[in-house]
Amino acid sequence: MNLSDLLEIEDKQERQIALKRAFMPYSELIEVDGHEEAVVTILLNLSTTKPKSKDYLKQQTANLFLRSESNIDTTLAQMQWFHTHNLKYPDCRVKDQRLIASVLPTKDKFISSASLHVSYGWSHNGATYSFTIWLLSEFIWRGTVVSLFSLITEEDDYWLRVLKKYGFLKKIAQSFKACIQNNIPAQSLPNEVSPFSKQIRFPWRNDYLAVTPVVNHAMQCCLERLSRCSDRTLSFRPIQSQNSASVGNLPASVGGRMNVLFSALDITVDKHQTLLASRLRSDKYFDDGALTDRTICGVYRHLIGTEPLATNNKQRHVRSYQVKKLRQRIALWLLPLIELREKYEQSQISIDDLKYPSVVFDFLTLSEDKFVLLADGLNQYIHLSLQNNKFSSRYAYHPKLVSLLKMELTTILKKLTAPTEELTINGNEQYIYLSDLQVFQALALSSPYLCGVPSMTAIWGFIHQYQRSFVELMQVEDDIEFSSFAIFFKQEFIYTGSVLPEASKLSAKRTISSVKRTTLKDEYHSDLVIDMIIKVKSSVNINNHISLLQAALPTRFAGGSILQPELSSNIDWVNVINDHEQLFHQVKGLPNYGEWLIPESQQPANVFELSSFMEADQSLIPISAGYHFLEYPNERDGSLCSHHVYAENALMLAKKVKPIDIRLGKIKPFHKNAFWSLDVNSSTILIKKE
């Protein structure tokens, strides 16, 4: 966008709205080359409070701003509240503190402010917010992102000459230079932690480290601008900030209505896809819906070239994902027959050849190494399934799909044929399998940038608390470590609403008074049903302590409540597994409407790469995976632990994986790729692949 386009708008009211929006921190940056004086005029008029300017292009009112001593004094006073990270977000009760810092160098790849240019925000008294607009509003000049504040700091001769025409004389310039030198250091962190700032504890060097997460102004602006792009591919949800004018200049500009990334798992509970349901189908051997629904028909359209993408590179990336999706759907189509074979193998009942069609009978009775011989017969059933549905019938025997469908079917049959890798669990390694845990009102806002899947640090916190409680009940000196976890989501329901807070605020100070509740605030919550596998390293056989494992289960999970299954369900919800085959049997029989959330090996470095990654592979989902330090841990007053650190939230990608893919991949890839663990070093705390 170029400023010249806005200046040509004839309707005055429409032009006023467009000019104001162009210089707000939530808007796409505008190019101003050739209109430098117009920029200064607009920004000074936007900062004028009494009386408010009725024409942002009027130089007369702009000239009055810098010639007012009170305006200069107020502006200089606000510089001490310029920041790179907003300590007052989301709680404006944090006062007399500001933070200027950059993230520490790290070798890990994830999304933080490290990939963004340094941008200053402001947060203090909402009454003085407008006095910062002319300094902090960013724009593009000569191909570089700048603001009047950065240009004054760098003492740019060209812009100082332009500002001089508006009253920015030598005396004022010297005052600004002195104020910048005194109030805008390279790094500024609080000497104590505010009681209204959050603190999270993590194990660190045989002790605990307190981490205070803070939001980066540049990252918030980047996400806000991205959410307003018409061609965006990422999903966003609005959140409301209280007292927005005091929280910061970005929340103030949007009236407190901020946008955050949205990353729901999109789990639709379908009881027809369960193991039990498929086994009860006596007259049907294939799940035709897996090959005929709207989603897979969209994949067919792309594969035959009906909806080509813009570039060959994008086409290759998306085709790779679509072929994997097609393979998954063929496996789902075949799943009832696979489960029927397993049923007969476990019960060792003889099979009547008159009861089943020849191909089905062969699949149930032949040895697995001969499955590939059935490819032709099963391929005919695939096209028969396509023909019998009005939406998918056009793709039956399509020349561009015939060979592809058969090739993917053959691949699946070969995967079913491949022997299961022999794995042995180490003597000090065991697995706790928790089934059908119910979570209520977990915080879906996993970080200030992201809403959806609970924070991975919160899930790891649940695991760590479980370990502490279990060790306390065991009362043994042996080391017991819950080293990593895998998580499977069976249900997810995200909603917004207010939770009645506890009465915690006195009506009157320094006297006996009633206690009242704090302000109600709408927040995103999620209700979940999950399975978890926890890897335990211990010389103690914890299978002998099932009752203690049940008693030690924490009551809190990601800010919500966690409960065991209802007694009426008769679910044996705690199991200790010492055998990989038994673990794989538990894993592969899970309902296919659920999702495993596993670490992704390839990670984006910024939000723009995040968009392209997710566009190429729709099974990827952004998560809040940990923290990126702004300083090395040190002692600080008000800290919960002996050492404290300020840090940014780190975003990463995780992969949603269906149980059918786990079944085809066998236990070794699952064991190698599905587990999350805590990684702590001098610059980051991350929950990532074990």
C-alpha cells in the first residue's frame, strides 16, 4: 500500500478513516516515499487531543502540536514507558515497570521475535496514549521499516529538516536526544517481579527456575496485521483485553479486541469408526464413507488437476500431502476387514468360506506375506465403492486415479505385511497408560499468541506434578523419573465464557469490610477426553503400586480440572506396561476419530513460514511449546525461586496423526517419534521430541 493512493481519495470522511487506519500499529505498513511532509502532518494531527483534528492533512493544526511546551513535556515523560515487551499485557495492574530486551541466541528452530525487526510499543496511563502515536507509528521509507522515533534516535538529517518546519527546533531536538540517552537503553529489565506478573516454575540445575512469560510488541503487531490480510490462510480468534488504553498502544488502537492464532484439533466424535462398531458390521467389510465424503472428493479434484495451484513448487508440496491423505483414507476403508481378521486370530474360530466373498475370505485366511496378491481384487472393491456414491462416482476408474489408487493400496498391503520390529524395553523403563481422562475448563489460550490446544508446558507440568505426588506417596529413596509423554485426544470442545472468580478483594482498605470478587472476564476454555502414555525410568516395579498411581493423579490440568472415567464405565484407566507388543495393541485399537499429537521434525522460523508449512500439510498445527529467554537466569526480588528469568512464548508445529497411521507405521516409529520431553538450556525451555 502506498500513501499516494490514500491522498487521492476525494471523499473527506473516507480519507480521514483511511489515513488514521494506515498509521495504526495493527495495519499493514504503508510506503511513504515522496510524501514525507504529509506523514509528519498526519501523525502530529493524530496525536493532537484538544481539540481533535478534523482534517489530518491540515498543516496549521500539526504545527501547533510541537510548538506547545506541555505536549513536548508529556511526550518526553512517556519515553520512559517505551518497551519491546509489554509487562502490562494482559494485566494492567503491573505498574512502574517496563522491559527492553532481545531474545538470547539459540540453535533450536521455532517461532519467536528473533526473526522480527525491533519495534517499540508503549504502556502506561491511558490518558496519555495519544501523545505516543506520532513517535511510534511505523511506516516504510526507502524500503526500510522506520518510525519518527527511530529516525530521531538515529538523527537522520533529512527527517530532522522536515520536522524543523513543524517546530522541532534545536532546543527540542537536544531535549529528545538527552531523554533517549537516559530512558532508552539497549536493555532494561525490572529489578523485582510484580505480584501481578505470572510466574511458572521449571526444574533447573537441581533446583527450580521461575519464568515470567511476556509478550513481544513486534510479534503481536505482526499477528494482528496478518489476521487482517484478505488472503490469509491461518485461522484467528478474537480475545478481549480489559482497560485497553492502559495496557498498551496496540490494544488501545483496536479497542482491546486482539486477534490470536487459532489451532483446534477439529475432532468429530464418530462412534461408527470405533473398533467395536466396525466389528459389529456383519454385512459390510469396507468403510465406504472413507472414500466418498466431501473432504476426500476435494483431494480427488486436486489430484486430477481440476484445481491447480499457482506454482509448481506449491503443487509438489500439496500433492505429497494429498497422496498421504489418500493412502490414509484407503487404509480407513480397509480397517473393518483388518479388525475382522484380528478378531478371528484372537478367538481362533474357523472361518466359513461360504459366508464371505472370495477376496474377503482370502484376506481373512491367507498369511500376511501374500496380501499383495489381493491388490487387484481389493482395487475393484475400491472403484465399486466410488461408483455407488453420487458424489464420488465421477472418480471411479478415472484415468488419472486408477494407477494411483492401486499403487497406494499396494503400499498399504505391504505395510501390513511388514513384520513388527522387535523392541525390548530397558530394565529401568516402564510405561503408564492412562485411559479416558476427562478434562474440564482447561485454558485454551495456551499463550498470548495462540488459542486451541493446551500449552505443552502445561501438559508437562501435569506430568511433573504426577511424578512428585507419586514419589511422595511411595516414600522410597530410589530415583523415579517420568521422563516423557505421548498424548492422544479423543474429544475436544473449545468455548468462550466467564468463570466465577473466587472472592479475593476487600471492599475497603484498612478497615473490616466484606470481600468481593474480581472482574468477570471472558476466556477460551476447552473440555477434553485424553489418553496419555508416560515413560517412567525407575528400578522400582511400579506395576506393584497401581493404587498409588491412582491416588497420585493430580486434580489440575492446564488450568482446568481433570477426572478419571466414571465408575459406571468400568474402564481400567491406569495400566503399567512392560512389553512393546502390549503397548502397540493398546495404541492401534484406539478410535480413529481421535488424534495423536506428535512432535514435527521440520520447524518454521517465522509466522510467514508457518503459513506455508500449514498450507502444504493440513495435519500440522501450531502449539505453544515453551519459552525463549530474554536474559540469563539471575536473582530477582519477588521471585518464587532463587533464580528468575523473563522469557517470550515460543511457537512450534506439531503433527496430528490418526491411529490408522500408527497401525501402518508399526510400533518402532511410534516409539521413536511420538514422545515429548522437557529440554532446558541456558537460553530456552522447550517441550519437544524426546
